[in-house]
Amino acid sequence: MKKWLLSLCMILTLIACKDEKNSTDSFKKPVIKIGATLPLSGNLSYVGIGAQNALNIVIDKWKEKNTKYSYQIIFEDDVVKPQQAALNTHKFINVDKANVVVSVFGIVDRAVDEIANQNNVISLSCSYGKDVVPEYGLNTAPQNKEIYASALRELKKRNVKTVALLGSNAAVSNVLLGYAAEHLPSDGIEVVFNDRYNVGETDFRLSIQKMEQSAPDYYLIFGVEPMNSIFVKQYHELTGKNNLASLGSFANISLDVFPPVNGVWSVYQLSSNEDFEKAYFNKYQNRVEVCSANLYDGLDMIIEAFENTPKKEGEDIPNNADVLQTIKNFKIWKGTLGEMKIEPNGIVEIDVQVRMYNDGQWVKIEE
């Protein structure tokens, strides 16, 4: 009798445990997975780590809310190499089953976009001057016309008549500088040089001497680091002048690396929200880096869209195409970069500032 009662108790206990597990499982939230391929090592590691930090802030923020879904982010290092970024993206999609992939800079994001689009996966990028994205793409970096307009205003203020356009043999340089080369002449500024250097080139002295013979009023630069910082250093050493400006790349360089040449200026795209910058600094004891705020805003709006997109019958989570349509339906997003206009083609329009380098800081230029 005692053995029978003991066996019955054991059976009832097992049933109770199973019911408890089923009850717990029934309330378990579906998981939305995000894969981020970033330069976490190498010359641009500060950019990748900054983006990683910002993306983690987004995830932590949403963990504090009563969400429909859980959000998990997976990071991989691509060292700004397209081949590695492609491998990382295949892993995210085929192994991790990611719903979203994130990348930074035009050097790698085209490959990421293509793979993600083939698999109907949302591709969030921060790539300057990128005004075309595939069906499942979303780009939260400023566009050619916005960057150019800010730079043009500053050139006009300085009565610049001739410029040299310089950058790297990379898609991001060609897109931005090509746009400037196309529009500057019609805006009354002659382009006397329009050159590109191989990525990784480190000696620009002969090129500088050649260009100085034509004495352009300004050098307008957008290269792949370390081209920018080395060019500024060598130019200042050879000429003693500071008539250098950037379409964005100067302000993106770590302040520990950028040469101490006061008076150079740059389109500034790091952030326009002081509260976000302070919160970031308090958490990581470092400044917001290039694309950190852009990717923060991008992932924030993606999660907002997942939470507010209806599921189709039989789905555990909303369809990626429907989520993207929800984002586009937002039309205006108020984030760390200010008021952002979301276009139907997946491009986000942002107003950008111009700042000047002075004693180790990028300071606002008074209008």
C-alpha cells in the first residue's frame, strides 16, 4: 500500500512539473534576433565598439518595457572587410536565424544588403551618401544632398572659389565626392582636382606638392581612415596651412588619433542630442562615435515597428516586409539625430551640422 501511494505521489508530481513547464512555455515570448557585423578590431574598431555600445543601449531600453517579443543581438567582427561581413551575414541568417542584420559603412554594407535581401531579412545600415537600398534595406545615415548642402554653406561663407576633392578608392568616397564634383561647378565653385588614393596608402607628400602648385582655396576630403588623419598631418607639416575640410570623415576620427590642427572643419554627424551623448558618456566613459546614434535610432524604430505590426495568421512574429512598411508609415521619427524623415524607399533624411576642430574638440560653428 505504501509503495502504491509513493508511486502515485511521484506520478502526480511529474504531471504537476510538466504542467508548470507547459504553462511557463506558453508565456514565453517569441525571440526577434538581430545580427550586427561591425569593425570590432583594426583601425576602425572605435567605430564598431561605439555602434555595439549604442545597439546594446537600445536592447537594454526595450528590456525594461512590457514587450510582445524578446530581442536578442549577436555581434561579429568584420574588420571592415566585405568578404568577412558577407560570411558573418550568412551565419546570422542561416545559423542564428536572424530577422535583422546591421552593418556600418559602404565598404561592407552593399554585400550585407544583397545577402539579406535575397533572404527577406531586414538590413539596417549606416552608410553616408547611400541613396538607394534594396527592398528589405533601411539606411539611417545622411544622404548626399544633406551632406553637400551643409558643406556648401560653409564654403560659401568662406568665399571659396576652387577646391580639390580627395578620397579613397572606395564606394563611400566615390559616392559622396562624386556628388560634390557634379554639383559644385553649378554652385560657382571650380573643382581643380578630383583624386582617389588606394585604401591603406600612407604617403601623400608628392601629391600634396603637385596640387599646391594650383593653390586650391580648399581641400574637401572624404577618405577611408587612416587616409584622412595622415593627409591632414602631412599637409599641415608641408604647408603650415589649415584650409582643409571634410564631408564627414574628419569628425568621425578618434580624438586620440586626429592631428591637432585647429581650424579645419567637417560636416558633423555623430549626434544632435546632448542627453543621449551624456547618457552614453556616463555609461561608457567615451564619446558617441560615428554611426552610433544612427544605428541606435534605426534599431529603435525597428523594434517599435515589430511591437506595432500585426501578425498574419499562423505567424509567431510579424513578417519582415510588414515591419518595414510600418517603419515607412511612421514618416517622421524623432530620435538622437533630431527629426528624421523616413522615405518610402527606405532612406532616412537627416539635417546635419558643421563643426570646427579646436583644441581637441569639435565645436559648433556659429551661423
